Amino acid sequence: MPPACRFTPTCSEYAAQAFQEYGFFRAMQLSIWRILRCNPLSRGFDDPLPPNTKG
């Protein structure tokens, strides 16, 4: 059976990384945007977390 998530890393891994790297509100924004892009019309692809330039 193929993997359920279309993206690499998976949406849950992406969200966990976002909360480790960014503050609560930015992590929520990134996580929600990622989930909205995960749909049957999306091919999926390698989609790493953007770099945190604010440190």
C-alpha cells in the first residue's frame, strides 16, 4: 500500500518541526497552509520547512 501522505516530510512531521523551529502563531500558519495543500489534486513533492531567518 502506498504511503498516505503526498509530501515529504509528512504533514505531522512538518507540523512538529514547525513548532520546534518557530513560535506558536507562525507554526500554526505553516501547518494549516500545508494541510490545505494536501488534497487529491496535489501531486505531492519534497516540501521542507522554510528556513527561519528570524532566529
